[in-house]
Amino acid sequence: MAAPVSRRSWLASASRKVGSFLFGSVVVAQAAARGDEMDSAGPTKLEFAVQMSCESCAVKVRAALEGKQGVSSVSVDVGEERVLVESSLTSAEVQALIEGTGRRAVLKGIGGSEHDLGTAVAMLAGGGRIQGVVRFLQLSEQCCLIDGTVDGLQPGPHGLHVHTLGDLTQDCLSCGEHYNPFGRQHGGPGDSERHVGDLGNIVAGPDGRASFRQEDSQLKVWDVIGRSLVVDAGEDDLGRGHHALSKQTGNSGERWVDGGGLSRRFRVTLLLRASNMASLPPHPLSATDWPVGSSPDPPASSRTPNASVPATASRCGRRGTGPSRGKVGARSAPRRRRLTCEAAT
């Protein structure tokens, strides 16, 4: 009797191992598919102003771009000193390729297909050398492209979130919580259960620069207007950690003091434009560099409550999840409202 029992135990153990292996394989495959999906941002159109004086300059710029992985097409106009690139690379990566020829390049615009629904842009300004620009491009009602570069960060990952309020009167403490109109738990950008404002992590290299490009299926450009964008001090655990704040904020760090103090307040408007190739400011910026845009109405099927106050961009961590100091009004995006920007003193 001992032998049959032993054989049954071995078969049960083997079955459990096979089942565990198959389950693990499915989880890994799903994770890989999710990762591929998050990295599958299609090509976008980038317009650069490039210092060029002759056809030889154009040849060198084309040679630096054509044939590179992620670059679909290149158009160079020497007379206008303009380079148009269709690419799935980040704008910073394309700019680096151009400037590798010894010519200065400035990003002038970013656009998608003929049916994209508008663009928004925010400037991040902090203590010391911290500065950056993040651009939002609504490629369709289901897809928002986020492209940005932030300098002056500590090397490593940092949480990136859209917060509910555009109020920096008390620095990040008055920004409210992560933008979460559906009352869900915190998660990662590829999760169905997440805050709409959960954008995951950006990773700064040894030089303190974080360049990123990702697609998001939940965030809409018209939802960004009137809110704030915050880079946290630490890594977002995407709701998978064991800390009490994991399901609330991703436990991405308390308030980060840098350069002797918190980031200086800077009140910025996130611009919405109806044009296919939106004119955008270069990086870094001063307040006087910002163009004035207008806000087209978003598709009626996609409207969500929004704020009509100027948006803000900031960089800091958060201390817990205290109550928001204000509420976003339940109103649709304004029709053709002129937007401006101003520095908050």
C-alpha cells in the first residue's frame, strides 16, 4: 500500500509543479504582452528648427537620422532650417541624433495623425537644476501620447502623476490627490484598476535626465487642463507593495527637499490646440516663451468633469494622503477659452 500512496503523492506533486509552471508562464506572457503594448507607441511627427546653411548640412542631418531604428521618415528644408521627422523615439532622442552632427536643434512642434484631438504641454520647475517639459498628444479618443524630458533629478526611478487640483498655493500639499474620477485603487499605467492620473515611473540616468515616451489609454488631454503634474521623490511601486500607502499613492516618497528647499511655485497653463502639428515651446523654458492657445471641445462621449483654473506643474514627493484642499467643478471643458501662463510669486 505504501507504493501506490507514494506514487499518488509524486503524481500530485508533479501536477502541482506543472500547473505552477504553466500559470507562471501565462503570467510572464501577459506581463510581456502588457510591456509590448505600453512600448507600442506609433510614430509621431516632430518638427525641429536646425541650424543649417548648405546642402552639406542637410546631408549630414539625413545621415544621422535615416536608417536609425524607430525613425520612419525624414524631411529636411535647408532654406527654412527645418527638419521634419516621423519617429517612435522620444523627442529628446531624435534631438540628440540631430545635435550629434554639431548643429543646434530646437523642438518646435509635435503631432500625430490627421485625426489627433489636441495637444497639451506642461513645464516642470524645481529647486536647483530641476526643469523639464512634458507634452501630451491625444492621438485618438482611446490613446494619449506622453513625451517628456526632465533634468536635474536624482538618478533612478521617480513616480509621475497627474493630481486633481491645479493649486500650488501650499506647494504640493494643495495639489489634491492623484486624479481619480472613478474612485479606483492606485495602480500602474498598464493596469485596468488604477487612478487615471497614474503614469508610472520615469527613470533618470546618471546625468539626472529622464526622457520618456509612452501611450496611455485612460488619460485624456482635456482631462489634464486645470490640473497639476507632479514628479515624486521616489519610485512608485504601482500598487504592488506591502506598504500602507501602496494602494493609495504607490508609496513613491515623502516631500523631497532639494537645493535647500522645495520647488519654487510656477503656475503654468497646459495648452490645447486643434492643429495637427501643435507649436510647442522648447526645453527649457521661461514664462515669456509660452504661446497662447485655444481649447477645442473634446468629443462629447469622452468628456469628464474638469477644472477651469490654470494648470500647474511641480516636482515633489507627497506626505500621506491628506484631504484635498478644494474640489474640481463638475463642468465640461470650456469652449474656445483663451489660455495664458503666469509665474506664481
